[in-house]
Amino acid sequence: ITKAMNLVSSSKLQKARTRLYETRPFFKETQKIIADIVTGSEGISHPYLDARTPKSTVIITIAGDRGLCGGYNANVCKEAFQFIKTRDNVSVIAIGNKSKDYFNHRKQTILDSYTGISEKPEYTHAQTIGKQVLDLFVNGGADEVYIAYTVFKSTIAHEPTLVRLLPVDVDRFEQDEKSGKDKQAHSLTVYEPSAEFVLDYVIPKYVNTIIYGALVESSTCEQGARMTAMDSASENAVEVIDDLTLLYNRARQGAITQEITEIVSGANALE
């Protein structure tokens, strides 16, 4: 069973990595556009950018629907739970059965939950979640929104990460250094009808993209973690079988030896 699950996860991992590498460039370009608008428009003010006093917080936590994947589910949930301890009024949007069960067990407020999407997320799932958190943020239901997910480093290296989704933290965007000519061209950029209007359109796309990117990253990590866990389980099972076979053979040989000894002793007693 473990060998079969290892092969299945290996196949799913290849597909998930392909989807991940296709998603990352779009995500980075969206970040770049928002950073360019903000840095190029002095004195810009926008509801999605303005920080508030955090009276209520929503955290989206992405875990898997199934187990047998090592510490993948527990690690990201622990990362989110450590953050929850630093806030007073926190609601959780749980993605995956394991995330839902983890926070239910710890009596945390679960605002909503999404199951059945962890292994094969679609952009429509991200749009649904993104619309929900944007409405909460705009209507005052949340003063800040965070997302906890697992970043894919390699097949065996995964990093639980917590990112602030709203208000958008432009300072954390990594921008490449630009030449003087680029800066001059950037300063002449005009956004019609206004930079705020462009942000109204771009930031919801950015929120949807970062959620989708997090879903894809987490999906890739889940398959990698399951593949590694099943490989270790297969190796451990072989060792256990070898140890038990040795014990069985010793016990069988001991029983045979005892029977022979009893037969010989009986024969000697009759003489």
C-alpha cells in the first residue's frame, strides 16, 4: 500500500510542480504592478492599502484533506496557531479537513471551511475565498487578513509561511533595482482615470492570485510530503518484516530443537 501511495504521490507531484511554476510568474508580475503604482503615485490613499488598528483578524489556513503526509498538516496549523495567540479576536477560514479539525479541537472560531480542494485547487476556488475576505475587509468584518500556507522549496524541503493579505503590505514586495532610465520612464507613467481606480481593479486580482498561488504551493508540498512519508514508511516496513522474520525463524528453530530434545530424552528413558 505504501509503495503504491508513493508512486501515486510522485505522479501527482510532477503535475503540481508544473502548475506551480506556471503560476509564480503571474503572481510576481501582479506584485510588481501594484508596487509600481504605489511608488510612482505620491500621496496615494486606498482602502486596501491603509492600515487600521487590528480589532478583528481573519486568518486563512491551508492544510490537506487527508493525512499520511508526515508533519505537513501539523506544521502549517501550528504556525497559524502561534500567530492566533498574539491576537485577541481571530476567526479562521479553514481550507482542508485537517485544518478544520485542528482548530475545532482547539475551540477556535471557524468563519468558514472549504474541503475537497486541497489536492487539486482551481482559480475559481481562490476567487470565491478572495471575494469573501475582500467583502469582510471592506465592510469592517476584519481589520486585517492573513494567510498561512506552505512554501515549496524542494521535494523534501517545505516551509510553513504566514503572509499578510490585507491591507496590502507594499513594503515587502521585492523589486529589482532599476537604472536611471527606467526610473525616469517610471516617473512619467500615467494611470487613467486614476491610480486609485487602477488599484481597485488590480488589488482584488492580486488577492485572488496570492490565494491561488498559496493553494498551488500547498498542494505541491502535500504531494511531496506524502511521497517522502510513504517512501520512509516502505523502508521502515521492510526493516520490520526483516526483524520479524528473524524472530520467527529463531522461534521456529527453538521449537524444533526442543521437540528433538524431548524425543531423544524419551527414547533414552525407554532403554
